[in-house]
Amino acid sequence: MGAETVILVLGTALLATGVLLARLPVGTCTECAHCQADRVARERESEAQVSRFYGIPICRACGRYHAPEEGHRQ
């Protein structure tokens, strides 16, 4: 078997592995702490953006945006 054939086989295997890795569902699981933290951060940013748009103040007690008459969420 020639050197070019070995290089071609290894290169093809490397490209196939890259394609398979790109198709993995990274960042969409519900169990791992990283994905949960990412989801919570996106929800908080979205909540803060909407609250700033509507003029809802940030609570000094809990650090979240909500109207003063609403209770604190845990």
C-alpha cells in the first residue's frame, strides 16, 4: 500500500469524524449543568431586556427585575 493511499484513507477518516462531531447535539441537553446554566443566563438576559424596555426597576433585595408589588421568586 502506497503512502498516498494511507494519507487518503486517514484524511477521509478525519473528515468523516469531523462531520459526525459537528452533528452532535451539543448544548441542547437538559441534564448537564453547563446547558442548564446557559439556559438560565439566556432567560435572565431576556427578562432584563424586557424589563428595561418596560421600565420595571431592579430589586435591591434579590437582584432581579420585577414590580415592587410582586413577590420574590426563588
